[in-house]
Amino acid sequence: MPLRIAVAGAGAMGRRHIDVIARCSDCRLVGLVDPAPAAAEVARAARVPLFDSLDGLFAHEKPDGVIIVTPNRMHAEHALACVAAGIPALIEKPVADSVEAARRVCEAGESANVPLLAGHHRQHNPLMAKAVEIVKGGTLGRVVAVTGTAVFYKPDSYFAEGPWRREPGGGPVLINLIHEIGNLRALCGEIVAVQAMTSSATRGFPVEDTAAITLEFAQGALGTFLLSDTAAAVQSWEQTTGENPDYARDASEDCYLVVGTRGSLAFPTLRVRRFDGEPSWRTPMRGETVAAPHVDPLDAQLRNFCDVIRGRARPVVTARDGLENLKVIDAIVRTARERRRVAV
């Protein structure tokens, strides 16, 4: 029998999850939770009942799983409600809007033995899996540096649709950069210290619109990352990977460059350059482009969620993984405020 899945949150990302559920043969949508008036039309289109709270949903029926896609500040509250009801949850990133709240969520889920997955869906993308395989396989030698960018332009409508995105907890550091941190940790290992500067000069919101960050990894590699949601540029995951067709794509651009002692990897083109002989800046490097299959990572993430509910698999990304990403984000927020190096 298909698993019965409910979605909490009828915003843009919630609607994407509803679409993903609709094309999955292993589950079906049984309810939508959202008190906003606009959610009624989403529920009608999906032909499911609408509830204004998780308590209302659970009083009506107990689904096999819940996908939490509410505003960041509500993630912990809703995850804990699922744990209390004994229902596995997939929590859109971030797991919570603070490290302490995320820790409570993790401890509650582990204590009750209720699976909690973090919605860092990029870890389900075959492009990322292939990049990790290249780096971990030693093709590049010892990793010495990584540079990344997430520079793009969010239109005014983005903030009109979700006014909470203008407020603390809704800026690009917590909404967008947390994805990048998960990717960089997968590629280069644990991040142990950060230093950053942020600016809100362009939009003038209470949250940042631009950030410049330096990163120190446990194995000694260093990294830099440039983030801005008010930049007329395409060097971002969304606009280079083609993962989501809603975004304009430039397949010739990259958003990461991982550099080792014997070679380098540009992502997402997966262009590898390396020395065949003795490394030297006087020696030409051989280049090749590695192939990877195209799979919608949200489809793969939902399949993993279903398999976890059925007891057939372990989570690819646990709530604990989400907590580790949030620790790095918390350190970045602190270092930007205090203008000093901060250990993670």
C-alpha cells in the first residue's frame, strides 16, 4: 500500500513537495497543513483536506510521514510535534532556526526512535555524488583549497510572497548558504573555523543580502565563499546545475572549484584538470569532463524518506547532519557580528 504523507506548509517549496509526491508510486498525499487563506486553493487543487495545525491533522488521521515546509522559525516546533505523535518527518532545511532548537529536535527524535530527516536535498543529486567520489577517490591529490559562489538575484515578489524572508532567520545565510555548507562539508570534510563579513546595504532589510566568508577545514584546507541574493550573476547552484527548471540555467558556468595537489574539479560541469607527471606550473594539465546521470534530487529524497519509513534504508541526510550544518551557519553569523575568527 502507498504510504500516507502529509505536507505542512503550502508555500513555494511546499507546492514542489506536493508535486513530487504526486509522481511517486510509493506514497500519496493525504493532507495539507497551513493556516494561511491561500492554502485553501492549494489543498483543493491537490484534492486533500486542509488543516490549520498539525494537531488538527493528527486528530483526523495519523499519516505515515510528514514533510515540514513551514517558515524556519516553526521547524523545531513542528518537528517536535511529529516526534510526540511518533510520526517520521522530513524537515526542510534548516532543521531549526537556532543550534539549541535543532539540538532539542535531534535529541527528541533519537530518544523516541522516530526518524527525522533533514531536507538538504542536494546530497541526493548525482552531480554531487560524483563530485564527492572524485574528491574522496584521490583524483585531485590532497585537497588544499575550495572556492564557491552563490550569487543570484531574488526579485521583489520573492519577499512579497514570504515577508518573513526579510526578517532575522530569513536571510540568504540561513536560507541559501546552509545548502552550500552541506555541500562543502561533503566535498572537503568538517569545517572547524570561519570568518565572515555581511552587508545589508543593497536591500536595507534587517537581514543580510551579501556575505563574504573564509573557511578552515579540519584537514588543513582553506576555502572562500561569496554569497549575494541581490547580484546580477549566474554563478549559483540553482543557475548552473539545472536541478530546478524554474531557474534560468547557464550550463557553461560553475559555482565551485575544488583544488588539490595534483588536480582540480570545477562543479557542476565536472571538469577535471590534473597532472599526469610531476606537478609544476610549467607542465600542461590534462582535462576531461566526467559524466553523471540526471535525477531530480527531490524525487530521490522522497524515495529515501519512504524507504526509511518502511525500515528499508537509513536516512541519507539525518537531522543530526542538519544540526552540524547549522553549527557552521551559527558560527558565520557570530563572526560577521563580532568581526573575528570563530571556531565551529
